[in-house]
Amino acid sequence: MFVRDVVVQNQVGLHARPATFFIQKANEFKSSIWIEKEDRRVNAKSLLGILSLGIVGGTEIRVIADGADEQAAVNGLVDLVDSGFADEKM
């Protein structure tokens, strides 16, 4: 299991579009991946799960992965969050 904490950089947080980018990135990996906010944990490959956390800009989340590519998965997702979802066209 590999775990890293990250603060969501973009102002709007993980609303539908950045959450979709996050899920697409998560689906590139074979590992099981979760996001934790406070004491709630959801599947990082589930749009409804991510949206249910209500993650806004400035929120600290924990990215957790367990599997063959767990370290690459967590690092890739943390890099995406750190970028403020730079690929997002708003």
C-alpha cells in the first residue's frame, strides 16, 4: 500500500470536469485506488464517490493505492492534483 497527502490546488476543487480527469488517470493503473477526505474513503475510479466528498479548493486529500503499480498510481494522481488540473479547459 502506498499513500500520499495532497492539497487540491484549483479553486473549484474536484467538481465534475476535474473529477473526470482524475478518474481517467486513475483508470490507467491496475491498482485499487481510493481518495480519503477527513474520515471518508471512496473509490478513486468512481465519479459519484469523488463528487460525494465535496472537495473544494484548498482541501487536503489522501490518495491511497494498493497493487502492482501502486506507487506510480499515487504519484501520477498527486502530480495531476498539484498541477491544478492544468489540462482542464475552463
